[in-house]
Amino acid sequence: MQNLNSKFKSKTVIPAKAGIQTKISWIPFFKGMTMMVIFLTFAFLFLTFPIHAQQVSLSLSPPLLELFIKPGKAIMIAYKLENLGDPTFLNLKILPFEAKDNLGNIRIKSEFEGPVRFSLDNADLTLDQPFFLKTNDSQQILLRIRIPENITDGDYYYSLLAETIPPTSSEGIDSARAKATIGSNILVTISNSGNVDIKPKIALFSVRGGFTFNKNIIIFDSSDKIPVVLTVANNGKSMIKPEGQISLKGNFGAISKYDIISKNILAESERMIEATPSAIIECADRRDATSCVSTLNLSGFFIGKYSLSTQIQFGENSPTIFGSTIFYAFPFKMGGGILLATIIIVFIIKKRSDEE
């Protein structure tokens, strides 16, 4: 009996048999209970003491200011800043910006520059000085813009920025630091004579995708969506707004027209123009945003040669610019499907004839 007991001593659990004493180890059970108690304790603490992040929601109006002014003049603009989130400290500043790409995005510079002068007419507010704004409260901002004498004609672009200031000291485990910035763009055109420098040019007007043959002939399948790209360059020193249409003419004389959406093109920059309906197409490389955006996305069933043309104006007494391009479309996919179906049918008929 002694030898039999020593044989099963290393086993954790031994099935009971007649004349054999069983031995059970409780160590794994207690380990499992310990882990369960720890998990439930942390879950209780997490649910009892949640971590709250500061809610930041700001509104600044008007969101865009376009100012046409002569040197030596000044103007005051009233803004309204609303805090729809948690109470916070805010700081107001003015910084210049420039065009970042041809999609209308801008890049705000880190330092102030340019001849335009800004100040606040508020008795209790100053630029670059923090102030407190409670939840659902608003603050009127009286911004004075002054243009010195003897300034060269041209455009200057700025943003009025309202930036939250995170607390400098810790508020405990149930708070988190948050920072947000909202801005209103200020487009200042300075002119002594009242005239502006308008020098537009079509930088690109073409279709994207398809198969290029002999460098100039672009071919699509009849069922493809055809993205059209129109980019206008502003070589002048003043902002411009394009107006006009894009026309599509097919084989049988039918013409479709698409209106251009009028948007600002900053001085000495380019911008891709949008037309109705504008489109975002699927693309493989999401890192290149310009490859996913088009001026116009043509859809339908196309056969033969098509001509695209555009005519763009920029207001009264301004030059008109023109552009044109062509593309071809043929039913390759449909023809391939018909050919394949014909081959299969002929094969089946021939096989049945051989069997008979």
C-alpha cells in the first residue's frame, strides 16, 4: 500500500479507488480566484472613477473676411467668439498664411510679417493676452485693421486665431489637458488706384486615367468614370475668383455643360477648380491627395470621340481664358464579354455536333 501511494504522490488529482487515499492540490484554484479578485477590483475602480477629457467646442464668426482697401485707411470688424464646451482660457493672435497646395489648403506661418497692422478696440481684451470664457458664453472681438501709407499694391493674407490654453497644473486623474485652435481668414487687397492685378492662366486641363496612346490620344472604356482636372494659375498679385463652365461635346452634337464653382485663388498660387458635380475618385495611393480629387467626374456610356472645353471669366473688365482637350471611349469590356460568350457557345455547339 505504501508503494502504491508514493506512486501517485506527484499527481494533482487522483481518481478515488477502493483502498487508495486521494490527494487534491488547491493551489491552482486559489491562483485563479486571486486573478479574478484583482480584475474585478480594477473594473470597479474604472467604473467608479471615470477619466473625463475636457470638451472643447468653439465658434468664430464671420469665418472669412475679404477686404479691399486703400493705403492710409483703417476699418474695424466685429467678431463673435462662442464657447460651446467646457470653461477655458483663450488667447487671440494674428498670423499670416500662404497657399499650401492647389486644393485650397493653407499654411499658417509661425511669425507675424507684413505691413498690415492689427489691434483690438475692446477695453478688456488685448492680442496675445489670455482671457477666460465660460460655457455657453460669448465674447465680442473688435478688431481694428489699419493700412499704413505708401504701401505697394497687392494682397496680404492673415488669420485671426483663438487658441485654448491648457491648465499648467494637474487637476487629478479625472481630467485631461486639451488644446484647440479656431481661425477666421482675413484677405486684404491693397490698391491705390482701385484696380487689381489679374493675370490668370490655365495650368492644366485634361482627363486623368485611361490608356495613353501616342502621347496625345487618351482612350477609356465606354463604362468607365472619367475624371476631368482643371487647374488655374494666378500669376497676379491679387486674389481672383473664376466663373464659367465646362462643356462636353459628343459624336452626335449633344452638349453637356457643368458650372464652375467660384472659389478664391490666392495671389501667385494655383488651385484645382471644382465644377458641379465635383467628385472624389477612388485611388490606390491615399498619401497623395491630389490623385484622389478631380474637378469633374463624368459618368455614362461613351462611344467615340469627345471634346471638352472651358471658358473662364474673373469679373467685369477681366480677361477670359480658354482651354480644350479630347478623349476617346470604346466598349472594350462589353466587346470582350461578347467575344468570350461567342467562343463558349461555338465550343458547346461544336462539341455536341461531334458527339452526335
